[in-house]
Amino acid sequence: MALGACSGGGRRTASPSSSTPAASGPGRPLVVGVITPLTGPYGYVGKMVTAALTATSRHIDVDLGGSFAGYRPVVITADAPLTAADGQTAYTHLKGQNVDAVLWCGAPGLDEVLPAVVADLTPVIAVGTDLQSLGATDPSVPDLSSSQANGFPVFQLAVPLAGAFDALAAYAATDRRLTRTAVVWSAASAGADKAWSTACTNHRLEPLVSLSFDPSAGTPDLSPAVLALRAADVQFVVFVGAAPDAAHLATGLDFVGGRYVDTPTAREGGFHPMLAGVADATGTTAFASLGGPHAAKGTISVTNLGGATGLPRLPIRDWLSRFVAGYGIPRGGEDGPADAVALLLAAAGAARSTAGADLVAAIEAEGALAFATPVAVGFAPDRHVAPATGDIALLTLESAPEPRYDLGREWGEVFHAGARTPDLLLDPTFPANRAAHPDLMGQVTAARFGISSQASYQEGDPAKMAACHAVH
């Protein structure tokens, strides 16, 4: 794989005629610290991150001759299983190991170590951690989507809550015509209640229930939330948290007879709400596995477009298959650590330096690149959040076979028979995705990948179109 030239703040992607800076043998080391839950109830995140980084490093070694832009990653991981204090301890440990940069992958504590990060001028890429949204409650966090971000050492790959909630609220209101909503959110995501309330106001939804839970002691008791949701007879529940907690909520809903069936039932058939969540909650196979039969088909998640694991071409999927024995298809989210490493290596190559200030300036100047997925990601001096509106997509939990309607061609080519996995739901975000990524979305629809109720996907059969739309 090779990267094309970059000019200004534009996007760059791989092409056969382009090349990275020449390197004779393995590149110079860039020491990358990784903070993630390796143990405890959320240890599955660390396993996913470890697999992604292993696949990325092996791709660089085997396919790129040992270097990317003249550098190679040296990865040091640190465990942060539950609390903000765990994240602080992990950061201190990594700084003691003289890391050049840090990936913050779904672990708590980034907000708490922010003063040290700024003082150290350590480049941090927030992979599965939403720092941007904490700015609503913490004045020390600048607006990463404005000029306040210029020179700030934190860059975010995760979709911020404001963007995620807007996509979910638009889907609930316009596509599903559901109005009675609720948000159940982790206390680690401060401000989620207000953010959902704002999205509801913008899309004329009713925010009837808002409940928080504390994940710092492990999987919480969500039975009070289930009872509150049933008492309010909500139709659409948004969950902010981790996959085990989302699976716990789905199980509780099923136990009280509230498992999602389809949209008409959610509107008119009693308490059967549609469950939706952020990518880390309902957008991974961990949710489907932990929830088992309680994780309902049609459960929605919002993610970056490159996080759809069933795209026609997905480099990280190929690397995992080749270099991580027995891993199988991506669980959802492996693209983030891989892209973060590539952005850091490209910055080091452009700056010819691993010094913190040089890396920050180079990340801001380098624009965007496509590495682990066909979707280019990157930053600018006034934009330290990667996903834009056209990069946001919805996933829906599916399984094969489905006789009532047709699934995309990835079912059989990418996903094996009997798989239960979140898959790209085309229709709600297709206009914005196509405007931002015309070539990719052209490939998706030409190959008939993703799930859609449109006639071209359902053989023009009105019954299949109606059945698909009822669920999704």
C-alpha cells in the first residue's frame, strides 16, 4: 500500500502510482503508548486494540518493507480497566517509558490527565474516547472543531455525541416516525443528557427519560432504568456506554417483554422500543455476542463510515485475516487504532522528528489519508475532530439468513452464515455519505453491499421492501 501526495488540507488516498518516502530497511522508531482496558469487564476492548495494532505493524513489516513514511511503530500498552485513576496511572507509566505519542483507546481518564498532556505537549489521539463532548461540562477542554484547537495536542477519531445524537434523532424522527425517546448514559460521558435533549429539540422528539449509571465498578445494575423506560412507554432508547452495559440493558428490556420487534410495533404495539447507541455500545459484535438472543435484530448504532466492517474493500479486515490467527472479521472499531498509528507515522515522516511539538504541527498540516479503510481521516489547525457530517453512518444489527427481505452481498462474501453483526444501513445517511465519498458509495451500491429497503436492493418486490423498512 502506498500513499499519494498531500497538498494543503485536502484528502489523500492510496493509489498504485504513488509512493511513500523511500526507506532502506526498517524505519526509525516512533514509540507509541496505548492506553486501553486490557483486563476487567471491558477487557474485550483491549483485545480488539491489540489485534488491530498487531495487524497494522505486520502490514508495515511485510507489505511496506518495515517502514511507513520512514518510521515504524514501537507499541507499549498500559492497562486502564475501570476508573479515571487507572487512566492517570497508565499515562504516568507510559511517560516514564518515554513514549513519543499516545493512543487513548476507550479508557477512562483522558479528561483528568489533560493538564499533564498539555504541559508535556504529548500528542494524543483519542480513538474510542470522546473528549470533544466533555467540553460542555469542562471549560479546560477547548472546542476541537474550532480555532481553539490550534496547537492543542489532542486529536479525536471518535464521533462526538453532538454528531452522533443528531444522526440518531434524525433517524428516529424522519425515518422511523418515533417520538417518545429516552437516553441511558454512562456517567463518564458527562453532558450526554443535555446533548440528547438538544438533538430532540432540533428534531421535535420528546425526551421523556434520562438516566445515568456509574461504570467504574464494572457492569452496573440497569434494572431501575428498564422499569423507568417501561413506565414512560418510550419508543426509542439511546444508550451511551460500553457493549457489556448495552447488552445488559437489552437483556433487561427482553425480560420485561420489551424486546424490539419492528417499528410499527414500537409505535403502536405496547412497550417494544427500538434500541440505538453509540459505536462502542451497540456497534460491535461484542454487543451481539453478550446480548445473545436478547440483542434484537434492528438495533441501531452510529459510527464513522469506515467503521462499517462489511464494506466491499476494507484493508484492516484483510490485515487481521492475514496476520492475526483466528481473529476472523473485525468486531467493529479496529480501524481506529490502525488509522491513528498511520497518522502519527505520517506526521513523523513529514516533520522528520518525533518531538511532541513537531508531531502536533505536522498532524495539523498533513491533511487526511486513507489507510485502514477507504475513508480518509485527518485533521487541520482548526479541526481536531476527524469525522464530518458525510463521514457519519448508521449500522443495524442483522443475521443471515433473512427470508423476508434481501441482505447485501457482503452476507456470504464477508459475513459467514449464521453471523450476527452490525451492518451498514444505507438509506438514512446515504445522501450525505455519497456527497462526501462518491467513489466509495458508488462501489457500495454497484456491488449491492449494505442493507437497504430500496427497490434496487429488494428485487423491486414491494413485500420485501416493506418488510425491510419495517425492521430497519
